[in-house]
Amino acid sequence: MVIDTYSPVVFGAVNSRLNGVCSYDEIEACVSLVFTEFYFNMKKFDCRRCSIKTYLCSLARNKAIEEYRRATRHSLRVHQEDDLLLELPDSFDMESLTERRISEKQLLRAVDSLGNPDSRIIIRRYFYSQPSKQIAREMGMTDAAVRKRISRSLARLRVLLEDDND
């Protein structure tokens, strides 16, 4: 019942991160892993903390990040072998992949321009999905201070990225 109800949501979460990087079959395999992990770790789910949908989306995000890292590590190894002739799948869209990589570089430059500790906080929060409480604890700050820095940093990033696109 969980799979029937939440497959579109989980697929959307995984597909948004892996589209253009992984094949459709790899994306579907990642979705299957999400539901498998949910099944085997069902005792960790606490309905008082969040809904099943939220929990599954969180699992999907984490599995997609793992798969993205695996796929890009593999991709880097393949690109280092100069004499290897690659066959691109039919679903490969070089233009969207290039645009995505350019956007990622712009974003990383903008985050880096925030300076410390703001750039470290943003990277920990949005690239490593750490909760603000954990960031605060590890950086010797209060949770409220971390959340305020995130809020201000996101506003600055919005301005920086809008200026880059103009």
C-alpha cells in the first residue's frame, strides 16, 4: 500500500536529483532502494515527528545523493581514460547536463563568496543535509544563530545568483 501510494512522490524526488546523470533504470533502482530501506527500518519511523510522505522524501533525497555521488565518481574514472570510446544512451541530454553543471559552478562560487562561517553552514545544511542543531553543536553556535545565518545567507545568495543571470 505504501509503494502504491507514494511511488510518484518518491520517484519525483529521486528523478529531480538524478535526471541527466543516471539512466531511467538506475533511477528506478534507487526508488526501489528507498522502499526497501523503509521496510527494513520501519521501526525508526516515528509518526509523531513527521508524516510517511516526509520520511520517504527524506530517504529518497539521501539515496539519490548517494547514487549521484556513486555515478559521478564512476563518471570521473571513465573520463580519465583517454582511449575509452563511450557510447551515450539515447536519453542523454548534453545541453541540459551542461546547463546544470554551469549552474552548479555558479552556485558553488556564490556560496564560497559568502565567507566563513556562512559558506560552511550552507554547505553543511544543503549539500550534506545536516540539521541546524547538529551544525550549531559542531560549530559552537546556538541553533537560533545557525538558522538566522542560513536565512540571511539564502537572501544574499538569491541576490548574487540573480545578478549572475542578468
